[in-house]
Amino acid sequence: MRENLDVLAPRPVWVFSVGMPAALRGPWRRMAAKELPAIEEGLPPGLGYRSHRLFSGVVEGDQPSRTGRLLFQLVGGRYGDFRDWHAVDGWATAIAGELRVDR
């Protein structure tokens, strides 16, 4: 985004991130909501995005290091595909609606 800020800044922009909140359990899952403000603070200044969503993705056992796998299991993390395509489609539909209204 930083490299294309001059192109993005004057346009309507929606931002999404992929994380693993749905792969976590219990208090760790609730703490994942705090990830969103940290991500948004890292977005480039001057990018007037309309909204930002954090979606869960795929967590596979071979992705983290051995230590990472151990920590992930200790906090009750689960491997698998946690993508919520219904949520993604709903967000995309809402964006399309906003774009129609802006015309």
C-alpha cells in the first residue's frame, strides 16, 4: 500500500487482513480482537480507508517453527481452514452497495 499511496489516496479503499482469531480458543480468542487496532495503526498515514476487516485464514501445522507449533498448541490453537466465506461475501456485497451509492 505504501508504494501505491499516491494512487490509492484519492480513491475509496477497503482494507482486509488475514489472521487466526478463529483458530484460537477461550481467552486467547477474545484477545485476538485487540489485534485489529494494532494492524490499523500500522497502515500508512494518508490512506483514508473506509473500513478494515480481520478475517481468519488457514493455519497449517507446517507453517510455524517447532517452537511456534508448541506455543500454538499450549494456548489451545487449532489447525485447519477457518475462512468464513459467508463473511467475506457479505463484506464484498456491502462494499459493492457503497460503490453504487457513491456514483
